[in-house]
Amino acid sequence: MPELPPEGQPSRLRRALAAAGRVATAPVRGAAYLVGSARAHQHFFLPVLNGALGDQLAARYDPRALRMSFRVDGHDVSVAALGLRAPRQQTVVFLHGLMGDEQIWQTGFADAPDYRRYGPRLAAEAGVRALYIRFNSGLHLSENGRELNCLLSELATAYPDALGKLVLVGHSMGGLIIRSAGYYGSSGGQLEVKSEPLKTPEPNAKEPGQPLTINSHLLTEGAPWLAHLRAVFLLGTPNDGSWLEQNSHFAAHLLKRIDLFPTRFLSNALNQRSNGIKDLRRSILVDEDWQDAHADDLAPPRTAVPLLPGVAYHLLMGSWLKTNRPAALRQYFGDGLVSRGSAQGADIFGNEAALPPGTSVRTAEFQQQHHSGLLTHPEVYQYLKHWI
């Protein structure tokens, strides 16, 4: 007699038929997954396109070229339409990185249904006002920096009573644009320090919110948002450039020097990447540097953008490789896209004796975390919640 399967277990025939069914329906299930994934990520199409070719789109006034704007529920929103009401509420403004958008701070395709990322969680648990900005990451960093300075100035002008302490959080390229905006907001790095503090309303027991203490070191007429600025968080920001873009530039330069038809073709193809990507080679934050005649040299000039006085800077970085890997290798690859040395920005952030008045710098490294993992890491969130 044939051996019967143990009670409660399917027979071999049923298992074989089930396996055959799974194989037969695999293409359908795979296609359904791809369609679902594409729908969930369709908001990324324009940011990715702009990150790769955004400067070219903007140059020919292509309607697909993104413009820097605050974003609410997936739509561009003017400053006037934000309708900020709560008096002197601490406000956190989030800026994404290359080829990203504002949704990386809020939700993700693989997130659990009830999972909230940094922006919504901080709003709910820390009582801050979370604002999100989307921009064309294919433009020069300095172009976006100047635009951010104008946008934040408009925000501070429109809501002088609603805007309390201001905190800026930038991931990767977003952190560089924050630094560039500070440069242009402070009149090209030259601050007019005023000794007289701005008079603020006395705290009213009937009104919510805390009294605002103005940062008098950054009290400038041209950029009123600087007077509110208290902290800047840079997550995986290549303050001294990206090794990946440095290698891309070197490869394009070498292929061009070989000067054969195939190598010229490859060099020209590599050089079609956007100005925003090219600026990441040395983290060029001011117009004069990319306009310089030697901007494409292997060692181009770079203007040092100073830190802002009275601001707390937080450098958060990931370490992608395991701790048993050689230290030099872990230092070079960093979070996979940004080296540890670049994230630390030793030239600007490393000299404590040269820090402006009231400025502080803190660093935190998160082990076995890649570049995008810094956007969802629970320890990164706890750090933000603690220091914000």
C-alpha cells in the first residue's frame, strides 16, 4: 500500500500542484508588484528627472522643471497659503537630497501602514511645526541656496508672530543648500552684527506658544529668517564633496584626454549629468566658484562658506561597512555615498577655536547605516527629537 501522508499535511501531489501554481502565476504576481511599486513611487519621477537633467529642463523652460516651493499634500503651496497661525511655534523645515522629494520625510513604499517618519512624528511628539520643501536638484547648489534664502525670508516676513525658533534639517544635498542659503542670507558671509536685541512681545498667559528670543548675531534686514535660526541638522551631507562624483569627473577627464572617438563619446555622455551633480564633487556653494574659468580643473578653487554665529550644527553620518573592515576603507566609503571625512567637514566644522560666537558643532555616527537609511533610523529620530 502507498504510504499515506501524516495527518494534517497535504499529499505530495497537492504540494506539487501548489508549487506549479505558484510558478505559473509568478509573472502575474511580479507584474502586479511592479505596477503597485510604480504607482507608489510615481511621485519620484519628476524629482529623479530633475536631479539628472533639471538644469537643462529649466534652461528651456520645460514645464517638467521643478521650482522650489513649500509642499502640502503633494502640491506646491505659496507662502501666503500656508496659513500659519499658532504664535511663536518652533518650526522645522525639511529639505531632501539629490533626486528626492518632500515625501521622504513623511512616508515610504515599504513602511508599515501606521509608520510615521521624522516630520509627522516630530510634529506629534515634540509639538513642532513641520514644513517641507521640494526643489530642482539638478540646478547649481548656489542657485538653490539663493532661492531658499528668498523663500525663508518670505516665510519670516509673512509670519513674524507665528514663526518661533527655526530649525533646518537637510539630507545629503539638502544640507549643502541650507549652508549656501545661510551664505547668501548673511550678505555673502559678511554679517552685520547688531548689539541691540529686537524687542519681542511679553509672554501672554492667554496665548499658546513660547516667547521668542531673537538671535541678535543674525539680525539682518535682508534675511529675517536668520534671526529665528537656532539649529541646523545635516544628515549624510557631503560638506567636502562626494567621492562618487569625484571619480565620475576624473573618469570623464581621463577619457577626454585619451582623445579617441569612443572615449570622447563616453566623456561627453558622462558630462551630460546635471550641474547639481557636478557641484557635489567639491560641494560648490557660491556662484563665483562654478563660474570660474578653472571650475573643471581636477583641483578647482572653492570658497569657504563660514558657519553662522549663534547656530547649533549637528552632523549626522552613517557608517555602511561592518566594524571589522579596515578603518581606512570605512572612512572612505562612509555611508556608501558620502565619506566620513566629507560628512565631518573638517575644514569648516573641525576648528573649534575658529567657530563664530555662540556656534556649536556636534557629530553623531550611526553604525552599519547607508545613506538613505539615515532617513528612517530610529536612533537618528531620537537624536533629532532630543536636540530639536
